[in-house]
Amino acid sequence: MPHAHATWADDVQGLRRNLNIEESNAFWTWATVEALRHTGVRIEEMLELSHHGIVQYRLPSTGELVPLLQIAPSKTDEERLLLVTPELADVLSQIVRRVRDTTGAVPRVPAYDTHEKVWLPAMPWLFQYPRGGERRRMTPGGIRRLQRRALTSLGLTGSDGAPLAWTPHDFRRMFVTDAVANGLPPHIAQIICGHKDISTTMGYKAIYPDEAIEAHRAFIARRRALRPGQEYRTPTSEEWDDFLGHFERRKLSVGTCGRAFGTVCVHEHACFSELPAAARQRLPANRWRLRGRAS
């Protein structure tokens, strides 16, 4: 039943619930999650998105208009532009439709910067909501509470059975991981995320051994396709035995050497008394006498 701009309802457990507030919380939880995962921006950068930041760029080659999202200077003090994907465009359009007033404009409201500890001039912020007869911009704490409440209500658990938890910054890591894993060059991901150092970008990327192995194999396959076939002949039996023998020679009394095949070794003067007889026989006589004296 409507009462004081609220719609109340009693659920099956007899609890009275404000459906207007619940609907608003559900929308902004969805909007913040989608905005974070489609842009990879920091939470403070997302809160500083304004209606003025949705701009267009005309490609010189084709004349096509490309929508862009302007990210205000934040941690790196560098302004940057992000390409608006169709998924992100849908989210932004839903937000703009939500915050418009009766005139069709996005209201200008002041906001407090919790990092710089200063009041910002009134702007048509995208993440704003009405409260107590006035409009306010959302806060990082408020968004974290919305997402935490939604996650708790879902009852999701991790592989260990413990309740699943996330932070807004986790979506930034997921954005980088997804982008790089799907072929975006790391230095481009660095620019999109506004990182000063590419090592920071790659630190966000979750790299697994199988990814590294498969990427290396794909690189070798591409390189082999460009090189003369005679460079990749099948090794002879003697060459292959010599290569395998290398691993036997690496097993020293001080542990596995780890050196590359055919290179000098830091254990050049280590004791060889514990080497298997078969491995000692593979060593040239002059090298064995030299190393035997050194031990």
C-alpha cells in the first residue's frame, strides 16, 4: 500500500517491507556491478562519472561516431577515455533514465570527496539518488554495503564452502584478466586502467601455468610457420640421448642445478662422488679429472 512515497508490503513471515527501497537497492547494486566490470575503473572513479563524461568521437577514416566515457583524474592524476561497449551503453542509459528529473535533465548536485576531503562543485553525477527531500551522490561505503548485502542474500560459497566475499576492486582485477586473456595487448590494458607501470597491470592478471604453456606453444607454432622447414628437423638419436643425458648430469649432491642445456654451471666445482656411474661415464675424461681434483 502506498504511504509517504513508499510502497509497503507484508511478506509470508509477517515482516513489513518497503518495496521502493528494496527496488532501489536492487537497481543500484546491479548498476554498480555492471559499471565496474565493464570499465575496470576504481570505485572513486566510477562515482565521479557525470552526464558530461559521455562523449562521442568521429573516426577520421570512416566518419563513424564512437561513444566514449571520460574518466576524471584520480589516483594517477591522468584523464583517460574508455570505449563504450554495447553492454556498457545499456547500463549507462538505464542509469541516466533513472536519475533524470521531471524536466528530463540529470540534476546537478554537490558531492564530498572522501579522499581529498573537499567538497566538489555541483555536477550531474550519474550515481546519485534522492534522500530526505534532496539528492545526494553515492559514497564508496554505501556501494560496498549494497554489494555485501546482495552477496549475503544470495548465499554463495567458495570452493572451501565458506561464504563468498568480494570488493568493488575485485571487478577491476576481473576486467584486466578477461581483457588480456581474450587477446587485448597488456600495454593497451595498462592505458585503459590508468596504470603507471605495466607490471601493476599484469599483477592484476591472474596467470595460470596452463595459460603460459599454451601461449608459448602457440607462439612457437606461429614462428615455425614463418621459418624454413629445415630449421626444425627431427633430432637424431645421438642428439636426443645427449639432451636427455644433460638432466642426469644436473643431479648433483647439492641438489638439482636448474641451468639451461649447454651452458656453464654455478656448481662447476661441486663434488661428483654421488653421481650415478652411468652419468659419470657420459662426462669426458679430462672434465672428470678436472672436477675430481676440485672436489
